[in-house]
Amino acid sequence: MTTDTLTTDVVIIGAGATGLTAASDLVKAGVDVVVLEARDRVGGRLWTNDIDGQMYEIGGQWVSPDQTALIATLDELDLPTYSRFRDGDSVYVGRDGAAKRFTGDIFPATPQTESEIERLITVLDELVGQIDPDAPWAHPQAHALDHISFKAWLAEQSDDEEARDNIALFIADAMLTKPAHSFSTLQALLMAASAGSFSNLVDADFILDKRVVGGLQMVPLTLAEQLGDRVYLDEAVRTLEWSASGVAAVTDTLRVEAKRALVAVPPNLYGRITYEPPLPRRRAQLHQHLSLGLVIKVHATYDTPFWREAGLSGTAFSPYQLVHEAYDNSNHGESRGTLVGFVSDEKADRLLALEPDERRRLILESLASYYGDRALDPAVYYESDWASEEWTQGAYAASYDLGGLSRYGADQNTPVGSIRFGSSDLAGLGYQHVDGAIRVGHRIGAEILSDLGASVVTAP
């Protein structure tokens, strides 16, 4: 196969929010850039698609008030937003299997359990306030907090099982999409610190505030459009030759020679590239201690948003249901109603082992436990399974195993010769979110410009 050679200043591997943000900053500063994307589309874990005539945001979609880098980008690109529907009661299904309506952030349980949930939130908020999201490993107790699982730590804090299950849900099921026994308390604190507080994660009206008209993929689509023919699709990088002074990224059809490289893909995909010479031992080890979680994002569209007729907001939670959380996800300007729900970690393992029809039946029955039998018969139904995506293989983002964050975290942003690694998986503020991806893109763009002797506008 013929390989064409291109010469540029910077080659960026991955056309997600991080790669395209860095590319945009570099181009604005007069730097020549080539972006290589393995998929046939841009956006990475942002993807808006039409399923049976219904628009779904297959990946990330929400914008919260603390995501100032994302909000600044939306303003710059002139992309409008709209508020998520939230009027009415929420629903909680407890250990007894009964659906209970409620308002506010605390799930309805016994008075003792509700009090214990509030106490644990206060304890976590105090700890989170001591964590620098850009350097959680610098906390005086980082080593100890990183060597106890979040589940074990919660067991030390409370003997109320339902309270512990509910607190764990906000980090394990809803964010890291891993069982609470598999990640550390330090990793949990980073997750909360990245959003400003644990209370922010508890507040669905805060963390899931707005959506972008046309879908959040409009951000990378618009950035890529501005970059024009600098973005190459269907160009998976097979080999990255590197030294202190330059790189060559090799695909099946291109060889791109550059002064610097940014690998802007999830950490679990770093190993899909052959590095010549091999990466240093510690860097290679670091990558092996990062892994993505597992979640099925379920979309169910109905002729009308029937739950609103019953005075429900569409917001629902339960650590005891297959679908641990669900929301009204109706699109801007549509008369149809859409619910979105999530099945994570070991529950997702069990469902993905089933035939599609059986999986659908169980998921819809779980939705019906919140909204009633009308949830059993959607007009359109779709499951986003990012673990089956060749160039993602998990969701939502990467996290360290026990002890990994304190052991390797301080090195995760260190360049390797002329190569930098970056994505939302390695963010501090905005960790796991598009906001973090954009922040990382701005930071690495500035670092590369500094290396090349140029300047860049300060990131928001």
C-alpha cells in the first residue's frame, strides 16, 4: 500500500474535544497542524445519531454551571443550549421495591437513613474540599485514601447499608461506572472534586443542567469544520516513531512527520499504537493501571412524555434497580417524550450476556418500576454500548485501580520526548466530562506552543 508523507508542526491523534481544541488553539497561533482520526467521524465519545427517525445523543450530552471551559466554547461557537425538563416529583425505588415520589436531593427512606445520607454527604464534602483536582496525590492522606476501596471506606463510616448504597451510587454507578469495591476513596474524592463538591454530584439539577440544541457533538463538528482539510478521517495511527526532537505518525496510507505529537484518545487505546522506540518503563506501567468503566445508556422514546401527566419530572434513582438512574431526555422542540437511563458495571455485565430481546425486556421493566407500565412500550428503543465501539471500548472515562492514582498520577501529564498524552480521562477540573477535555486541550496547546516558542490565548 502506498504511504504519502506529510510534514507539519504538530500531529494530533484523535478528533475528540481535546484534540480539536488543541488543534484550534495551535492554528489560531499560526502553527501548522494535522489531525488523524481512526473513525469515519469526529467527536470521539460525543456522537449524535438518528435511530429510526429519532435523534439521540449516543454519548456525552449535559452541560453544568461549573463547566466554564465548555460554556466558553459554546459561546465562542455560538451554540445555543436549553434546560433539561425537571418540573414535578422524582422517583426512588428502595430496598423494599416500592416506588416513592420525592422532591429535593435526599432519597426517601426511614428518617434514620435519610439523616445518615445527609451526614455522609457532609463528611465527603469536607474531604473533597481538601482535594486539589489537579493534584489529588498531593493530599497528606493520599496514600491511605488510595489504598482503601470506596466501598470499604463507606463501611468504616456507617453501619446503615441503604445509606451507603445510595452514597456509592453517585460515584460508582453514576460516574466511574465500576463497582465501589474496585476503585479507591481517593479516586472517588477526585471525581467529586472535579465537579466542585460531592453535593454537586448529588444534585441532578446541577450536574445535568442543560443540553446543546442539536446535540453536544456540535462542539467537535464545528471545531472540525473550522479546521477544514487539516482533519483526516479513517486514519488509525499504527506506529508512532519518536525522539526528543520530533515524531512520525504512520497510518495505513499516511506518514505524518512533525515536531510534536498529542495522543488525544482514551488511555485504554494507547496500546493500540506501536511506539518506536518503546515507551519508557514507568510510562508503560502507568497506562496499564488505567481502565474504562462499563455502562449501557438506554434511550426510550414515547409518543408523548406521559410521566409529566402524572406530575413526574422523569428523574429516577435506585441502587437496587437494573437502571440505577433515569431522566427526561426529550429533545428541544419535540412533542415526543424520551427517557434516558443507565445500567452500569456488574449489572451491565449480566445484561450484555443476554439476547437483545431479553435485555430490552428487563431494562423496560426496570423503567416501568419508576414510571408505570406505559414505559414498557416505547415507539423507539436504543442501547448505547460504548464497550463495543472499536475506538472507545468502555465508558464514561478511565480511572485508576487501587493505589494507582497516588502511585502514578503525578506523572500522567509528563511528556515523553516529543509526545504528550491528554483527554478528559486525565483532567482535573471537569474530569470525565467534555469540560475537562477542553481544559486539557487548551493546556496542552499552550505547552506545545511554549515548546515551539509561540504564544496562545489563556484557557478559560
